[in-house]
Amino acid sequence: MTRYGSAAMAEKIAHVFPMAPANRPQPSCGPITEKHYTVQELAKLWELSEKTVRKLFIDEPGVLRISGQSHNYTTLRIPESVARAVHRRLSR
């Protein structure tokens, strides 16, 4: 028995919500009402290009990735807690 109730249920959940690599620290994401930034907003706040911000966050755990039907473009929404975690990591 797993924390999801059964091994079969855990397998289904893992398929829909794959786990991030074990060596990557997981951010403590806040509630769904937490502020989520666009790439453009963080680029302006951090005085970086949108391309740089997109590269920083595209594979970051906790970031919402919304793909269009063509899958040629992915919209990112970056929770404040994830942005803070990345900022701390880059500030070291």
C-alpha cells in the first residue's frame, strides 16, 4: 500500500504527474492562489531577456507548462516560490 492507496493508483498518478529527477531539490510550492509570474514579468523584474528566463524555468519542477495544440510553443506560469528558489540557487 502506498500513500496513494494502492500500487495501481500510484502508477496511474505517476504516469499523469511524473516525478522530477531525484537529484533535483523540490520547491515547496504554495497554494494554488500563490502569485504566478509570466516569463515577461520575471524578465522585466530580473532585467533579463525573455529567452534567458524561459531557459531558466522550462524544466524547473513546479512550473506550469501549458502547450498549445500544435506543441510548437509552451506557455509558462512560474509560482513565486519556484522563482524564489531559483533566485536563491543563482545567488550562491
